Amino acid sequence: MSASEATDELSERVDGDVCAGAAVGALGGDTPEAWAARLTAHHHRRRTLFEWMHPQRLADVPCVNRLPTCGAARKAQLADAFLDALGMPAPPLDAFRAPGAALALLPAPECLSVFRLRALAEHTEQLRAWIDRPRRTLLAEWIGARGVSLLLGRGRGLAGDARQLATRSRHAAPGRAAGLDAADGDTLAWLGFRLFERECRWAVDGPLALMQLALAPGMDTAAPLSERAREEGPNASLSIVSQLPDLFPEWSW
């Protein structure tokens, strides 16, 4: 084994060990240990950027053709350089105290599932009439089997009472009023991200800003937010964050 290969193997092993233990006590904790766990997971997400970046965005990375020949350590260096060029430095430790920052602990695919779940929580009433076996399979692809169970079992509790949901549905923006038949995973992920961003008041350079690179480019106009979503009421995004142990019990929350 060459020195370069040994370095790559060690890097992968350390990343795995760090992320396996990073989530302990970090979900709802407001302690330095919890913030540090989120920061550690965020750095892992940065180093593995090219593994989870949206394919359309990855295609525009200048070094994309070189990636298959690079080891883990070199890919991590290139990812850091690419993010620095985009003006996306790692946030300071204090930023990981932000509401919803526990999502930084999740791998990118699971984080996208949570975003889609948040978007679908706006349609709880419609879902009950819309869902059938093929569509339930589609929902499971979008948000996972546990996400489906949570959405159908506790959807009202996530997004507010029936009156609030009906009001938001009547005043939905045209892109959302098209209905669930027109929904797709990319659009739902964008909608959910924007709802989290608004409800948790995420900073534009905060810990979860990095997740925009996992979202399809050019989706802002395809996924408008309803102005009625600004109304005061239960914070559905934080409610979903509180359910993360149910959604991902395999993690040591």
C-alpha cells in the first residue's frame, strides 16, 4: 500500500468513527458537546461533498473529470477548495446552536428526506385522499417508510390543526396548488428547505446552507412559498426536528 493510499484509508476510517459517535446527545442538546458534534458532522459533510452533491451541480465542478482517480483525502482537499471558491467557509461553532441545526448530523440523503417530509406536511389533508399503494411506494422513496408513518399518523400535529392547514391550502402559491400529482422529489426538497429556512430563521451562511448543493439547481421559481406560511402558529419544522429519533432510530441520538 502506498503512502497516499494509507492516508486515504485512514481518512475514511476517521470520518466513519467520528460520524458514528457524533450524534450522541446532540439532537436537542444546548451544550458545547452537542454543538461540537454538529460541527464535526458538518466538516465530514464538507469533505465528502462530491459524494452527495446533486448530479446537475456536480457536472459543473471544474475538476469533476479528475475525481474518479482521486483518493478520499484528495477529494476532501478539492471539496474544501471548491467551497471556499463559492464563498462557503465552515461556520463557527456558535452557529450550530441555531434552531434546527441538529439536521447537520444527518447524512445528506436523510436530510433531503426530512426536507421533503416538511413540504408534504403542508398537504396532510390532501394526502389522505391522494394516497394509494403505488403512491405510498413513491412517498417511501421520497421520505422513507418511517417518514410515511410519521406523516400519516401525526401529520396534523406536525403542521398545525386542520383549520390552519385548510387556510394555507386555499392560499397556496400556484406552484403548490398544482397538487400532489405534479410533485417530484426535487421540488419537494426545495420547498422543505425553504420552509425550514424561514421557520428556523437560518442564516444564509449557516450550517444548513451547504445542503443547497444537494438540491437541484434553478428550483427557486418552481417551488414558491405561500405567503400564508408566514402566519404565526406551531413551528412545523422544529416539530419535525423533535421527531428525528423516530425517523432515524439507528442513530445514537
